[in-house]
Amino acid sequence: MVDSEFTYLFCLDDKRSYSVEVKRRFNDASRYMVFVSQSRNELLNLVKEYILRKGYKIAILPYYNLPDMSEPIQVLAKEIQRISLGLSIVLLVHGDSPEETVQKSGISAYSWVPASNNSILRIHNSVKKLISDKSLEIRTRRRKFAFRLLIAVIVFSLLGIVTAYLRFPQYF
């Protein structure tokens, strides 16, 4: 991770089915902080509280293929993205054909994970990939800035040399 950034994981787990495993998987307190909420309002309050803190923010939301259960999650995802553009969403998709379910949902999630026995491992891999992508993005921005700064220094040095040559030709 770049500059040992902290990662905040916000889990909405209304049935307490995967939050214990997520906490166990991300137990390094120096790098991760896992928040588990059982209600939508509690999750939104947590996101609002930690929005200005530096670090990576990831929300893990369950998504069911049932109309009465999927609509609140869609609204919640849009609210979370409205509150924080830097917060990434990982969907834990329950039901058959998770690819079609995610495409129909209209949620712009970073990744989706089908609910199965190895979903915690897949969530862990998605979080690690997200951290890696963001770190790479930060390093790319820093590298581009340093390159532009180097070009600017070279151009100004050349301009200084040309100006000195034109102003004081006897020294050259």
C-alpha cells in the first residue's frame, strides 16, 4: 500500500451471515478497520462519519435476486456513491446467475462476488485488487508529476542558457 494507507470496510449484513468471516479475514488493525451494520441508516451514518478520513473505503453490500430485497440495496448504493465518490462497492450476489443479476441491477460496483462457500476469499481478493489498483493509480500520478517537473526544469534551464548566451556572448 502507498504510504501505509488505511482501509475502511463497511459491511451491511442484515442476517449476520458473512460479517464474522470478513472481520476474521481482515484482522490486521494497523491496516484495516471493519465496520458491520445491520441497518441501512447505520451504514450511511458510518460512511458519513469516516468520509473525510484518508485511506481506501470499501462497502460490501449483499444483493438478492428478489425485487423486494434488491430495490433497497440499489437505493443504498446510489446514496453511498452520492455521499462519497471515492468509496468502492463490492456486491455479494445471492441467487442464480449472478452475472445477469448484476447487469440488471444498474449498480456501478467495483466488483461482484457470488455467494458461495468461498465468497469470503473472493471478497478478500477483490479488496486486495482494489487497493492495488488505487496504489498503482497514485504511483502513476506521482510519476507523471515528477516527469513533468523534470521537463519543466530542463526547459527553463535551456531558456536560461539561451538567454545568457544572447545577453553575454563574450562568455561563451
